[in-house]
Amino acid sequence: MPLFTTAPKSICLLRLSAIGDVCHAVAMVQAIQKQWPSTHITWIMGKIEAQLLHDLPNVDVIVFDKKTGLKGMRAIWKKLKHQKFDALLHMQLALRASALTLGIKAKYKVGFNFKRAKEAQWLFTNKKIDDTASSHVLDSFFEFAYFLGIDKTEPTWHIPLSDSDLAFAKNINVENKPLFVISPAASKDERNWLVERYAAVADYAIQQGFQVVLCGSPAPRELTLGENIEALMQGDATNLIGKTSLKQLTATIKQAKLILAPDSGPAHIATTQGTPVIGLYGHSNPNRTRPYLSANSVISVYEKHVQEQHGKPLEQLPWSARAKGEHIMADISTEQVVEQFNKFC
């Protein structure tokens, strides 16, 4: 039986991070809104994530900066002290997030089942979703909606972009060439592809009549990565690393014909904008974390390495098993990426 047979008055969603995961969660939230437009939704999310999603239609976004610790939690509890939600969807597998739920009043606190509830999340919830089978993070998020009583549906996304954001992206494309966006940095350097191979693919795209755009955050390691790619290129790229807001980045990706990225936020932003992704995977399971609509253009060496390292076939490994090593991504060749690129030319 679903938790609700009619629309609940209010739902609180707790998913703080990261960019890719909140992009998955947007589709779930908007599926709830489509079926239950009268339900008031409050979403507690991280500071960076709110830069992208602060203006989601009919969602009350509350920002939690994890750096503020207990003080920040108390501020949220104070803000919500007069509210009692029909359901709290606790979708973050982290002890900090679980602690945050303690001061949020809700009739039902819904979390992952014991099999997937890391860091003892199951202790902080009184309802558990049934799902143990879904492999992709987005599918597991949708199980929360189905548990509430939402009908099965395909994910769709609407992230508002302002006229100025769209104008920013349009002004990049001064020569009216198709855009090929390269977002080269993953969350850890070992998960990045090789600099010289990024440069080679970028030059190939330019030869095919594309304008190449590099994107990323202002983190020093990402700025350096972009500079190193440019230094090895024969042609010229438009380097926007550290020069865009998340909204401007989203608008730029929306304009692009194709994006190349390892497992990273921009790859999932691309999914929300309908832009196909060549995803590069070696350390995490693409069946779990790939760009949701780009299964056919993912290049993965994960299966090889995770099975070698754990000594077990893939089907016997945990859902979240990772491969480790600094040289894994070297097993993805330039030729493999060019082959995928050519499918979109």
C-alpha cells in the first residue's frame, strides 16, 4: 500500500548534495508536483546546489551550509519549528544529514532500507522504501515517490534559466558553430581522463567544425587542468573554467550539441537539458551513476578493474563498489571517444 492515497499537504525533502544527485532528485520532485500540484514541498539542500536550484517552481528551498555544523542545523530547526510535515524524505546517506533530521517534525520519516542505509541512516527513519533492485541513483530516488503513492512515470526536468543566463550562452557562440563542451574534471583527480587525450579530442572536434568550450569550477586544480589542455591543443578553445555561475553553465550546456565529461555534476546537468553526454567511467559503476539518458554513449573500463581488484564477477559485488587507482582512466583511448563523437556529427 502506498503511504498516501490522496495528496499530502506537505513534504520535506532532505538531499544536500552533490550536483549530480540533486539533478536526479529534481526529476523526482517534479513528478510529485505533476501528480499532486497542491502538495507544498520544502527542500533542504547544500549551499552550492542551491545556486542551481534556488528558484525551482513551487519549491521552498532551505539552504544548509555544512560548514556551519550544529549552528546551521539549529538555524534550520528554528525556521521549521512551527511546521510538521506529512512526510520527510531522508535521501542523504550521511550521518550529518541524519543528525539534521532530528529537529524536523514529520509524521513519517522515510529512508532507504537496511540494505542500502549506510552510516546507520535506518535508525533515523520510521519508514523504509522497499527498493533493493534499482541500480541507478535516479531510479532509487524515484522509489521514494512511488512509496508515497506517485504513479510510475518517466523522468523529466525543468530548471529555470533567466534571459541573462541564456544570453550569456548565446554570446559564447559568436561563429554559430555547434558547441562541443568538455567538462574535464571529476571530483577527484584520479577520475579525470588524460590531459593530452582531452586536447586531442578537442582538436578533432574543431576539425569537424565544432566550437570547443571548456567548463568547470574555479577550484585551482580545475583551472590548471583547463590551462594544461589548452597548452597541448593545436586549435583554440573557449575556456570558461571558473568563469560561469551554475546557471550560466547550465545555459551553455543547453546550447551544446554534445558534452564530454567524467563522472561529474556537469554530465548530469546535461541530462536535465536534453544534451547527450559522452561519459568516461573507470572508478564508479556507470549503471549506478552514468548520465541517465546517455547509456549508449558511455565509455567504461569500470567493469574490468573492479572485478580484477575485488576478485569477483560484477553481479556479486555491492551496488556501490568502486575501483581504485591513479591509472585506470588511461585504459580509455582517444579512438574510443572519437568513435562516440562521430555518432553525433
